[in-house]
Amino acid sequence: MYTESSYTQFTFYYLNGQSESFNVFEQSDDPTVPGLQMEMRRFLEKDWWILNLPEQTVMINVANVVKVEVKPVMNQLHGEGIFNNVERVTALNRGR
């Protein structure tokens, strides 16, 4: 199967307060497929994100997504709009 280091976990947070996580597995056996970190900018520009799971295909409308968390950190992302060497001071709190 897959090893722990061969996937990236995405957690999507939606406008309605719900969230869900997906593990995206690396396709390192194909040298023509760019790495996931290199594809992130193009991925984030899309209106819909399509995730093919073994049992179904999930389509996520970006307009309903408030935040995306990615683990492990994507150190290869650089350039305009990217802040490196950042430390979280407080966790997100929701008022009820």
C-alpha cells in the first residue's frame, strides 16, 4: 500500500462550518507527472476541485470553501502571495 510519506493530507473547511479531509497519494512512479507541490498554484486557480477516490469521485465547488489546510508543509511554494517562516500564535476560534 502507501507509506505515510507518500501522501499529502488536504482538509477543506466549508462555509457551513463542516470540514472533511482527503489523503492525496504521490505518483512518484511516473517522472512526467509534476509533483503535487509544483501543481498547487494551478489547482487553486480552478473553480471546481475533482478528487477521484477508489469508490467515488468528489467534486468540490471552491466558492463554498473558506480554508484549506495541507499536511505536511509545502516548502517548495515560493513567490508572490506566499509567506514563509510563519508561526501560528492562536488557533481559530468560533463564536456561538
